[in-house]
Amino acid sequence: MFLQRSDASSQRAMPPARLCRGPRPRAAGGYSLIEVVMALSVICVALLGVFHLLAGVLGTNAESGNRSFATHLAASRLEAARGQEVASLVTSEGNSDPELTAALGPSATWDLLVTDIGPGMKGILVTVHWKQGELAQSVSLGTLAQAGGIASIRNRYAN
């Protein structure tokens, strides 16, 4: 700023006020509106990607849980079939179960397929069917069973 002196000889005129001051100095740490909008845009795009990924993970998790339950049910039905007398095993299809329909939906069923392999030997295949959305899903587990069960095999090799 210009200072005025008290003596008349050294008085100078004040410069005229400028109409255009030029760029205003920025306050320390301040952000402009465009910077805030751009930052929020980047954050929104990143969050959309995260939410899309999360939705995919949740769907995969549900599918994995259904497949795990179906495998567990097939294993328990297979063990129940192995506990029966081999000669009494017959094929049955479209079996329903309250536990199965509660977990996998009303269209879920399980099948027991029994095939003759040889004298006193049968193949047992348990298949669980269900719908995951619009896609048909299934899990199959199989084994061989001999007449007399596991004890007859042990006795044959013990002699």
C-alpha cells in the first residue's frame, strides 16, 4: 500500500483502483466444486464395481451351499441304501423329502438307481435334482454293494 507523508512536497497521488484484479489467491486446503464432483464420480464408479462383485459372490455362495446340501443328502441316502440287503434294493425315482424341499425348493427330488453288476453285486447311484434359478442342477454319488454287505467281504478274506 502507499503511505501518505505529511509534508506536501513528498505527497504522491494514489494509483487508480484497478478494475480487473486477476486470479484470486486460493485459500489453503480448499477444493473447487469441479474437484469435489470428480472425486465423487470416481468413488461412485468404484462402489458400483464393488457392489457388482458382492452380488456375484453372494450368488456363488448360495449355489455352493445348495450343492453342499445336495451332496450331503446324496451321501446319506447312499449309506442308507448300503445298509439294506442288496437283494432288496430297487430303483426308485422322483423321491421327495421335506428336508430336501425346504433346502432346495419344491422341485427338488432324489433318485436311487440300482443296476446289476454281476452275481451278488449291484451298483447304487443316488442323484439329487433341483433348480437354481432357471438352471437345472444335479449331484450324483455312486458305489458298489455286494450281497451280504461289507461283513461278507471281510469274512471271505479272513479265511
